[in-house]
Amino acid sequence: MKLITFDAFRTLGIAGVRYIKPERMLDHLDEIRAADILLFPEYWQITTLVYGLGKRIFPSLPSYAIGHDKVEQTRVFQAICPDNVPPTEIRGASRQAIDDIEARFGYPLIVKEVKSSMGAGVKLIQSRGELEAHAAEHPVLYAQPRLDIDRDLRIVVVGGEVITAYWRVTPLGGYRSNVSQGGETAYDNIPAPAIELALQLAEALSVDHAGFDIAMVDGHPMVFEFNRLFGNQGIQDSSRRIGAAISRYLALDNDDKDPTPPVLTPRRSRSETLQETA
């Protein structure tokens, strides 16, 4: 099978891959046309590769389309799993929107930039003045209440497999759990409902390479987002394990089974839950 990658770093664990720089795409059209699968193109290449040349890509087209914009992604989640999405206001920046967000959530609340990663676009808003200042710089307001949690989960799904799942513990006094923002990782007692939600979303949306961010709120999984290009800091032996999972998914004759599944918290039966709440 002929494979071309546009991201050498993310395909280190896959054998026999030809690397082409994304900006040199048009210089290698014959090779691209002859390839069976194109791995990790950049977002701006998708229209040409998929619609112009009719090529198969990995990650999948839905992984790119849904994962590119936080607003669109949240709306998809609200449509297919509304009970698993935190209360969210997505509004144009206006006086009325500020009034409504303030009335619904109070302070403190969380705002997020539409296109950001690694927690860089997440802000804790403590007052109306801070919300107004944020609105003055951002035409779209994406706001959620500050949830009463001190950690969330990163669940990495590749080709329908959970490669890893770990807690991201928020630093003392902080509000962002991202590892890049100082969050610590913990791998024990991963709640089964969170794993189930990540797998269900990946299957329903045909998303085949994603790091899902999910919080447990009163024992209920709540999805924040997924990142198509997730960080590898919390994944042991990441290149080999992710490369092996991609190879299995793309049927590249790789029999390397993943030896380190997440340690799950046993899920209570429905009867146990009913007895507890009776």
C-alpha cells in the first residue's frame, strides 16, 4: 500500500511512509494521485486532495470538518447528545448577549475562543467588566458556567480504539486542566461512562483520530470538545502505540496489539443505581 504523509512527526510509528511537505503538494501530484492513503494533510489541503483529486485521507474528513471549529463542534454535540454537553451560550457579541449570559450563568464563568488549543483560549471571567472587555475583542461569545470540578479526562481514540485515557488534574488555584497549562496526569480509575461516551461519539461522527476532553459532573460524563491533533505528552510510547493503532485501522497488516488499556472504574449496574436513589 502506498502511503504519503504530510506530517512526519505524527507518522513516526508507521513503516513505509513517504513524507511530502504540505507546501510542496502541487510539485508531487503524480505521487499523490498514485498513493492509496494520504496521512495528516493540513486543513487547507483538504479541498484539493478530497474534492479535487478524490483521495482518501486520514484522519477522516469528519475529523477535520467537525474538529476545526469549537462552535460547530459544540452544536453537533448539542444535537446528538444534549444531556452530555455543559450548558453553553454561543452568541454574537452584543449588549443583549452579555445580559443573557450574565443572567444565565452568573460569575465566575468560563469563556473560550472559537479556535484555540492547549487551553490558550480559555478565560475565567469574574465580573461584567471582564465579560464586556472580552466581548469587545471577540465577535463570537462562547460561554459556559464554571463547573465544580478539579479535573477532567483526556480520552484518545484512534480508529475506534481507546489508546489512552487519563485524568488532567487542575493546578491548585487554577481553572485549566490542560497539561500544557500545568495540569498533572493520573491514570487510575477511569470512569467507564466517559470511555463509552468518547467511543460513541467517535463512531457516530466517523471521527477516527481525536483526543476527547470529558468531565465527570455528579457521576455523569460531559464532553467539552475533541482535538484532531491532540498532544502526546500523556501517552507513553506515543509514536509506536499511535502508529500501530493507525496501521491496524488502515489494514496495513500490523498485528501489534496495544498492551496498555486504561484502568476503568467498574460501572454500577442499573439496579444498583436505582436502589441507591430509591
